[in-house]
Amino acid sequence: MADVNKSWRFVLSNEDSNPPSGRVTTEPGGAMARLGVNSAAWPEAVSDGFYSMSLADALQYAEDLFKYHYWSALCGYSLVSNLIAAKWSDLAYNGGVKESTLLVQRAANTLASPALATDGICGDLTVARVNMLCGEQEEALYDAIIAQGVTFYEELRAERPEEYSAALEAAWLKRLRIRPS
């Protein structure tokens, strides 16, 4: 089974310095962010005191949020590949569970049939297909996920250039291409 702690460490390494500083930043639009927890997406983090708590407490808070809202939603405890689980969970933490699952479903559909429903829901069929491909074609699946991510970010930038700058797209693509160890 995939290791939730390895996946969390990978996600955290893409969200903060190493070792984590826990620095609070202000994002465009005024949202606060710390350890990848954005106050626009997680308003309860403000009322929970996340942005002012100690680094140790903030790390635990962010890890719990990751495990409950991302890892579990991706059926991470049922995945067999650390490589795929870490990349998928990083995509989810950065762009949302539904969108990351759509990318994984599209990637899986390029490698095997019958096609999975591309509905953004991580159900039994998605998990079974991903695990089957990890046993036979893990590297091909990983490459297909990266390719789907590149296409997604390029299309998003083309559709809404006023909202998504070239620099932001470059940062997304850089993160996308970081391979979990």
C-alpha cells in the first residue's frame, strides 16, 4: 500500500521550504496561505487560528487536513504505488480532488480499456484501474498523468489568460514535473 506519510512529505516539500518555515503569505485576492492551506479554500483555518499557531501545531493541522480531505478522498489508503499516490495527492492538494482525479482518469484511459468514466470521482473502478496499471505500467501511467496535467494547465491558461499569467503556468508546470522520490 502507498505510504501516506511519504505522500505528505512530498506535498509539503512543494508547498514550503525544507525544513518548513510555516511562513504566512498573502496571495492575489488577499487570501492568506501557510503550508499550502489557503484561507479562501479553507475559511475555517482562520477561525481555528491556523495562521497564528506555532509551526508544530500548524504542521499537524495541515497534515490532518491533507489526510482527511485529500488522501482519504483519493482512496489513498487503497492505492498500491507510492509514486502515483504522491503525484496524485500533490495534484489534489494544489488543484483540488475532482480535477486531479479527472487527470488520473484521463491518463488511465490512454493506457487501458474499457474507458473509465471521467467524472472526477475516485471510486472503486478508478482505484482498481490505477492499481492494475501500477502493477503493469506504472511509469507509463505516471507519464500519462504528467501529460494530462500539462494539457490541463496549458488549456486553463489559454482559456483565461487574464486570470492565469504565464509565470503562474510556468510555476504549475515546474511543480507538475517534480517527481516524487
